[in-house]
Amino acid sequence: MPNNVLISYKAAADGSREVQRVCLADTETAAKLQENEAVYVQAFYGITKFVMFAYDDLMEGVLPEMEVLNNMLTYLGPLPPGLLEHIKKNQFWCQALIALEEDFGEDQPRKPLLLWKGFDELLPGDKEFFVRILNLDPALRPSAEELLNDTWFDEV
């Protein structure tokens, strides 16, 4: 039984459940953000051999999830209001994301994926495709149907 399938549902008064959405979860952040990035992160790794959300050694007291979230904001930020709206019920993670976002500046610059150089494996359009599918605002990510019709797959 896979452990990275998320099901969003509404519970009725009679105890029945109506499925609203089913998606694959990002295996690195599923427990916190509950969104479907795993396939895309794996595809990016398959092309570049770069683990975008990995971390090396953590400082004492730093949660691994904080380091992953920091990497997400570093490469895919800035923090979109839609992500905060999506996780608004979890104040800890909302505040954590806001705090991480406020740390960016001259001493801690972003490293936007679109500006990366030195990945000869990436073809024209690859970075743009991955930025679209890894959008930090869950509401702005393409649906599975939209992805299947994306011109990026014409070249695969």
C-alpha cells in the first residue's frame, strides 16, 4: 500500500465521505504541506541528478522539514500567499514559512531555478516546466490533465 497518496474528502452528517481530490504527495514534505510534487521532483532528479530539497548537516535544534522548506523557498520562492492560505489551519508551519521568507536578503539570496546554469542535461523549456509544476501555490499547479497536454511532453 503506497504511503504517499493523499485523499481530500468531505464528511457528511450520515458518516459517508465524498472524495474531493486525490493526489500523490511529495515524499519529502507530505507530512507538512500535503501536496503532489513527488513525481516532479523525481523527474527533475532523473534529468539533472540534483536533489533539490536535500540537506546536508543540520544545525542543532533545526527540524529537517525547516531545511526542506528553506530550500523550496530558495529555489522556487518567494512565498506565495496561496500556500499560506492552503495551510492556514496549521499556524506553526505558516509562521515557520513566514520566518524563513523574512530571512532572504543580501546575506541569504535566493537561487531561482530559472536562473540556474551548468545543467547540460536540461533542454530548452525544462526549467520552465519544472517551475510550473513545482509552483509553491498549490492552486496554481497544473492538473494531471493539463500536464498530459503540456508541450513539454512532445519532446519526451
